[in-house]
Amino acid sequence: MSALNLRLPESLHVQVRELADRDRVSINQFVTLAVAEKVATLRTLAYIEQRGQQGSRVKFDRVLHKIAEADREPDEADRLPENKELAA
């Protein structure tokens, strides 16, 4: 495990302390989790962008065309409930 000396503005430190207390974790655990969440978000975004570049508009349109040609009603389990309050 690595040590990291981190300098925070006092106002941010107070907020981190309050949130860590609320979650009943140490400031170290709170910051570690926050960094892990940020890393996961950035890696996920990079993965999605990379996968998106592999996509093909022609193939996408072909699939949509097949769906339109099928002209099928959704399965009962896939239907939205008929709720008159939502229709208004």
C-alpha cells in the first residue's frame, strides 16, 4: 500500500470529515473510496468510447429495420402497465 500526502482547502476538509463521519468511516477510507469511484468512472467512460468507435451505423440501421419488419407486439412481461394517471 502507498502513502499519499494530500493538501486540501480547509472548507473541503471539513466537508470530507462530515461526510466520513456520517458514513461512519475514516477520512482515509472515504477518500480512498472517492478516488476508486472516480477511477472506475473514467475507465468506464474510456471503455464505452472505445466500444462506440467499433460500432457501425449501417449495422445499427439494419437491426432497426429488422425490428420494424417484424411488426410484433411486445411480450406481456415487457409491456408498460396501463395506468390512466400516467397518461394525463
